[in-house]
Amino acid sequence: MKKTLTCIECPLGCEIEVTMNGDEIVSIVGNGCLRGKAYAENEVTCPKRVVTSTVRAENGALVPVKTDAPVKKSEMFEIMQKINAVKVKLPVKIGDILLENISDGANLIATGNEE
Amino acid sequence: MKKNYDIVIIGGGPAGLAAAVAAYDNGVKDILILEREERLGGILNQCIHNGFGLTRFKESLSGPEYAARFIDEVQKRQIEVCTQTTVLALSKEKQVTVINSAQGVFTVQAKSVVLAMGCRERSRGALNVAGSRPAGIYSAGTAQKYVNIKGYLPGKRVVILGSGDIGLIMARRMTLEGAKVLAVCEIMPYSSGLKRNIAQCLDDFGIPLYLSHTITKIEGEKRVTGVVVSKVDENKRPIAGTEMHFDCDTVLFSVGLIPENELTKMAGIELSPKTRGAVVYQNRETDTDGVFACGNVLQVHDLVDFVSEEAEIAGKAAAQYVLNGAKVREEISVNTGNNISYVLPQKIDRNAGGQVKLFFRVTNTFKNCTITATSGGEVIAKRKKRIAVPGEMETLLLTEKTLAGINDEIVVSLEVDE
Ligand SMILES: Cc1cc2nc3c(=O)[nH]c(=O)nc-3n(C[C@H](O)[C@H](O)[C@H](O)COP(=O)(O)OP(=O)(O)OC[C@H]3O[C@@H](n4cnc5c(N)ncnc54)[C@H](O)[C@@H]3O)c2cc1C
Ligand code: SF4
């Protein structure tokens, strides 16, 4: 079976064709670089994404956040619920962990500075 | 704020910040950055998604993270910044008139000016959709500001008109925040957004993209209650009988960006009808000596990495202008040939030396094609492409050696391979 994917790792967006035999990957073609190969391997087994969003600070301002590693695509909405329940104390600096282990070892971290 | 500065930079987005750092590092320290918003960073502050900086930093940053790297560099150099300060006017003599609540209206004199005002979204007026004007219609960028800066979701059931990147990003963002995005309609037969955004913002969530479709009617008195979407023919005219109806409370439009050049016009600087930005030399100097332009005010960029690169060229050149004065130029013009919508820079000064990277866009989607730069009937640079689309900026490099041998106009064109 063949699956066609668009690599999301960089703006080139290579179209990658993965040939599968059951659960086994037979070949990967079309990737412009090795990152694309890794992306395709993940994508046909367990697709993952970095989730970005915002959380409220105690003064009402929004602090931008992201998961510091890709998380399961199938769990994005549960992860969003966890993100929306987070309240942070200021000040916050880029890289501060706001929620540890939000999913499979990935943390929720701040991506903006707020005084 | 003083009355005189070597370099005044208008706009504190990624372009203004990178220009300031480059000017400083090239020997001019008397710099002022003017920004009308409360904080530096420009539009990046509301772009909380990731994917910025892959070219420059080899990592995937969010907009605010990318901006912070440059804000840090500006702060390290103690470059003077005035936020909440709007530039009202610019003259050819490089007088900059500004207003802020602390000091009122006043004028600063610059030796050199860098224009870095960014762009704004095309307004709904340009859309020409039938129906009354109910609430619930927003530009994608306005919706982005509501959701990401103010923390409020502008609607629950959404149809998006236009498949530019901001619209695609907002389709995902609103979906994650609990809205239902019913459709993205694009009047052209191709999307102007990046392929990866179609994959990760639409396909990931099963949001349909209707190419060659547009909204032909918006329903609702006080608030939007639905839209009619129709297929269009080659001339972008709706085809009768193809109407689809969607119940929705919100319409977002993402129909393109326009460089914000009111100040440029005021100073009498020549603008290009193709880019809607200033006409520039390769050092991003306009037809007015000592006035430079970079970032989205010059040409609408897809990737902020290229904005920073362009701003560094402009910032360095502004410093050189302050230190060395105006140049004696030997000018070659750069023009568009077949299937190219614009090329930048529009003029190359041969005396400047060094290589020149041409930036341009193609007019349509082309498969298996060759892009060439020719001069005096000879090909001076070329690149084969498997696919070229208007949504992605293309580049061609002209080496110093190539440029040394050129005397005639340079033309960039695209031909489909036999
Ligand atoms: C709504 C929107 C969303 C975008 N989303 C993305 C995205 O997701 N990914 C991406 O790569 N690119 C995105 N872009 C493109 C993005 O704008 C560029 O990548 C980059 O931010 C351009 O940098 P800039 O400094 O040229 O402009 P901007 O970031 O727009 O900065 C210009 C600055 O100048 C200031 N300014 C303007 N006029 C004046 C004045 N008269 N006086 C004082 N200050 C002034 C503005 O307040 C602003 O801070 C988006 C653009 C828009 C409009
Ligand atoms: S395969 Fe490599 S070059 Fe192609 S889109 Fe993915 S990361 Fe970019």
C-alpha cells in the first residue's frame, strides 16, 4: 500500500510517498532530506505534532505556550483541555516550564516573556 | 528622545529590529527605533504557532520566541527604542514627525531612515460579497489578535475565505479552541498558503479546502447566520447551480496583504505597482538617498527568516550611508519576463560589488519548469523547478563574477520545459 504525505518539517513541504507492506515500511521516496524520512516514519506509525496555544496569567494577560516536544496528534484535544486549565504566576520567561509532563514526557513551556 | 539621530528606524517588528542591530554592528550607534504598539516584535507577537526561524536558527520557534531573540540583541546594544509612538509623516529631507502621549507631536531629523512598517491585511471592501453587513466578519489577522492576544474566540462555526497562511493557521487555532471550521474557500485554482500549512492546519483536522470557490452570499441581519459558496469558472465568475450552503456565525477572510506605504508615498519615494513597495537597489536603498526599506513594507514575505536577512542588508547599508555618504552608481535595471509577477531589487548598482540575490514570485502554478535570468540575450543564471507556485517566493543568485560581465537590463522569466 502507498501513502502520500506532505512533510511539515520545513517550508519546502516535500511530497513523500511511503510504501507499506502491512505495518512494515518498504520504501520512502520524495523526501528532500533526512528530517523528512524521520517525519514519514513517525507519520505512518504514530503521527505527532507540537501543540501551541496560550494560557492566562493571574493578571489576565495571555502567555504564549508550546509543548517542548511533539505530542500524539490523536491526543491534541485532551492536551488543549489541560492547557486551558493552566494558570500562571508572573513573571514568566521564555522556556519556563508551566506544566510538567503534559503528555508522554513532553512539558508545556512559555514561548513569550511576560512581566 | 533627542532631536537628531544618525539613523531612525520606523517600525519595531522583525525588520526594524534586525536593521537596527546590523546598523549598530556596522559602526553607527546613534539609532532610534520608533514603534506605535506597546511592545516590540510587530506581528510576530500574535503568531504564537511554531515554524519560525528554521533557516536562521535551525530550530522551530514560535513568533514571540523569534522576536525575543532580536529584541535581546537590540537591548544588549542599548539601542534607543520609543514604543507607543506613531510616525505621522516623513519628508524627503528625512524629517520624521511623530506623536506619542508623553510628548505630543514633534519632529526628529535623521541622516538616514529605514522604513520597516510591515504590511496590513486587504480589507473586506475589496471582497465584493453580496449581503448586508452583519457582525461576525473578521480578517484572519484580526481574529488572530482576538484569540492570541485578548483570549477571546470570535465565533463557533466558521467559514474562511482565502487560503493564505494566516487563514490556514487560524483554521487550526480556532479548531483547537473549540470552534468548528466548516470550510476554507479559495477563488484561485491553487492555494497561496504553504503546503505544510494545508497539511497540518486543514488535513489534520479534516477541514475541507474548496479551490476555485468563493463566498457569493453572506446571510444574517445582526449576526452572520450562514454563507453561500459557489464554484467559479476560469474568469472567477460564480457558476450557477454549484451553490453550497453553510450554517455559520463567523466569516474570516484571508485575502492577502498590502505593504503599508503611506509614509513612503508622503516622502515622494517611487513605489512599484507590482510589489506595492518602494523601488530599490540591491542594498534596499530607495530612489531617495539615505532612505532604505526592508521587510513586508518592501515586499510581502512568507517567511520571517527572509525578512531578517533583508533587514540586515538595509541596516548595514544605512550605516554605510551615514559613514560614507551617497554613492556614485552604475545602474542596471531588473525586469520581469514571462510568468513572473515581480522581481526585487528592481535596480542593481554595479559599482557596489558583491553578489545579488534576486527575489521574485511566479504568476501561476507551473510543473517542470526552468527559471532564468538573462541579459543581452545570454542566460546568466538559471534554476530548474519540479514545481513553482505563486505562494512561495523564489530566488536566483547572481554572483559577483556574473555581474561584472553584464551591461544590459536583466530579465527574469519562467518557461515550462518541453
Ligand atoms: C496578520 C498577519 C499574520 C501573519 N502571520 C505570519 C505567520 O504566521 N508566519 C509568517 O512567517 N509570517 C506571517 N506574517 C507575515 C509577517 O508579517 C512577517 O513575517 C514579518 O512579521 C514581517 O516583519 P516586518 O517587521 O516587516 O513587519 P511587522 O511585523 O508587521 O512589523 C511592522 C511594525 O511597524 C510598526 N509600524 C507600522 N507603521 C508605523 C508607524 N507609522 N509608526 C510607528 N510604527 C509603525 C507596526 O506597529 C509593527 O510593529 C503575518 C502577517 C500578518 C499581517
Ligand atoms: S523532507 Fe526535508 S526538505 Fe523536504 S519538507 Fe521535509 S524537512 Fe523540508
